[in-house]
Amino acid sequence: MRFGSSCAVGGERPDAVGRPSRRRGDELERTFSERFFEALAAGDPAEAEAVGQAALDAGMEVPAIQSRVITPAMERIGELWQCDAMTVADEHLATAISANVLSRLFPHGLHAQPRSRQRIMLAAAAGEHHVLGLQMAADALEGAGFDVLSLGADMPLESLLDACRVHTPAVLGFSVTMPLNVPGLIREIEAVCALDDAPQILVAGGAARLLLERGLDVPVIVRSEEVVSVVERLLAVPHISDVVPPELAASVPPTFLRAEAATDTARTTESRLLATAHAASETAREAGRHGFAMEQLAYHDPLTGLWNRRAYDDRFRTITDGDSESAVLMIDVDQFKQVNDTFGHEVGDATLVGVAQAMLNTVRPGDFASRLGGDEFSVLLPATELTQAAVIAERIRASVEGTIRDPPVTVSVGVARAGSSRRASSLAGDRALYDAKEHGRNRVTVTAD
């Protein structure tokens, strides 16, 4: 599956958080993609890795690197192969190099706590052997905190149905790159939707648009960076079972068999080498998951899941290294001791978790929410002026007041600049927080400087 392939029509690229300008960002992405293509065409894995690292250093998120650097380069490789300007062995080598880069990017995309107990399952349609885009989608979803199970390439129907019965996914994503596999995929979707506990369906890949043209009523993913928002929307709506219109189902012969040509590449030496490369990439991903788990233990608060004071200290140094102005919010739960004394520590703990969730629901991507200890929280706001920081602080205050009602809880927030001295900045925020409490609590106060 190649998200955003030449067969799919994508919209305009969204701006990344904190990018100086859209035009400058687009130019940078095109430069990275051109360099990545040249590395693939030359069969140079070291240069491809260097491009991936340079994109990270430039502030690009992993899903954006997937969609705007790697995918366009792989599309061009596919076009060269289709017009016989590149051998199948060279195309497989380019795919293996890209898979290796994806595995190295993977740990940098793991930044979210588990967000849903519902499982997301991904599979390539029967006869499909291109799974690079499938891996991109899996990486993006896992990085966003979803429980992801990727079944890989060429998934036979009975095996797919068995996996659905055992794992009961909430969403099942299919990939299809070859038009000759579209009829078989229609049959697969029809069979999955007939299950007692059928999942929501989405599709992606170069041939996915053909399904829409033929009336299939499912979301189609164009770029891997879209998959998280699409899955969130699917989880938020009731299940739709009639996604295959009767006329579309009738257009596929009941005894349809996938084209034999779709299975031939599975037996080639190049494909076996590619499978080995994917296995090595998965080993690297497992190491990344282990490192991320260790980071969670060292840098996260076990009760709320927010970053802890150690992580706050480390991140403070990072956001104040540049020239742009940044801000810090110091947050305290009003009369928290009274909550503990009246309702008990279990309710007190639940209150702290609720405050943390209200913060996470309010802050922007790139903001850094932490629990410093007890009922003390903080949010670091990179590249944010005090006036904008005050707006974010007010949103947090209102979110807590509006969502935590049993028992009702409010917070006070102090807003200060994040200067070169962490201690001085934290003290300034604490002074503003103290003023907020002195003037009645449940309010935001900004330092006067």
C-alpha cells in the first residue's frame, strides 16, 4: 500500500505546528523528498537514513515525513519500475531501504499514552504484497497511542475472518494497490461486514479510489498522516454495516479468484529478501517500543500519565534554547486538601486524573503538560507569547470547571515567560499562581513584566 500514490487524489498539505511559513515548509519538504528519491535510486541506505534524520532535525513529525518525504519518493520509484526504467530488484531494494528508514523513525513517533482499548487491525488485501504504506499507517496509529495489529501482506479471506473473530477490532483498514485485486477486496469487505461483531472499514492504496468510484461507502486514506483523524472519526460514529451496495456486490462473480499474477512475486528471490528486510525492521521497532516503555517509567507520572518533574526539567532546557519566546503555566487544584479530607484519597486521585485529562484535551500539539507533584501541574508552551499563553490557560481553567463535577473542582493558573533560567521562570509562574489564589481562586493571572 502506498498512501497518496499517483492513482489517489490528495488535498493541499496541512501546515505543521510551528512551521515558519507554508511556502518555506513546502520547499523544505520537496528538498527532502528529492534527496530521498536520489538515495533510493542510487541504492544508498546511509544517505536515505541521513535524509530522515535531517527531516526530524528540521522539526517534521514522523507521519509528515512518511507522507511528504518517503511516499512521493517511492511513487517516483514505482513510476520508473512501471516504465521499465528500473528493475524489479531495484524497486525491491528501494522499498527495503525505505522500510529501514521507517523503522529508525518509529521510536521518534512514539509520544502518546494509550488512548483507546479498542483495537485497530490493518491488512493487505489478498494478492497484495506491497506493505510499505500499511507499515506507515501502523506506525502513525501506534505513535498516536492506538492498539494496532498489522496482519501484513496477502491476507486470505478465511484467515482474515478468523483474525476478526479472535481480536474483534473496532476498525479494520485494508490496503489495495493493484486494480486486479479490487474485486477480491470487495468480496473481503462484504464478508467482514457480515460478521456478528463487524468492525468499521477504511481503505487505502493506489487502487482504493476505484472502490469509491464503484460505490463503496467507506473512508479512503490518501496520506498516512490522515489515518489517525480518520480512525478517530470512525470510532466516534455508530457502526455502518451496509458499506457494499447490492449493485456493487452483484458486479463481482461469486466464484471470483484473484489473478494468478498477483501471487507470482511472492516466490521471487527479491520478494524473499524484501520479507527479510521487513522482519529486520520489525526487530528494530520492538527495540524502539522497549526504549519507549523505559522512558515511560523514567519520565512519566504513574497516576496521571503526564510527564513528571524530571521530564519537565529536561524539556524546559530544550524549549528555551531557541530565539523564540516561550511561556510556562503553573497550575494548582483549588482546595485539593479539602477534597482528600472530605471524599478520601481514592476520589482525590481520580480528581487529579480528571485534571490531567482536561489539560490534555485543551493543550495544542507540541505543548508539554506535566505533573510536578501532589496537585501541582505545569504546561510548557514553546514559541508562545504571554497573551496567547493566557488564552490557553483560560481554556484549561474552563475545561476543568466544566468537566469535573463530582465533586466539583477548579484550578488556578499562573502564566509567566519561560526564560533561560528554569528556576526564575518557575518562580515567576508560582508568584502569578499565588496571586490567582489570593484573588479568589479559579482564575488565571499573568506575570507583569
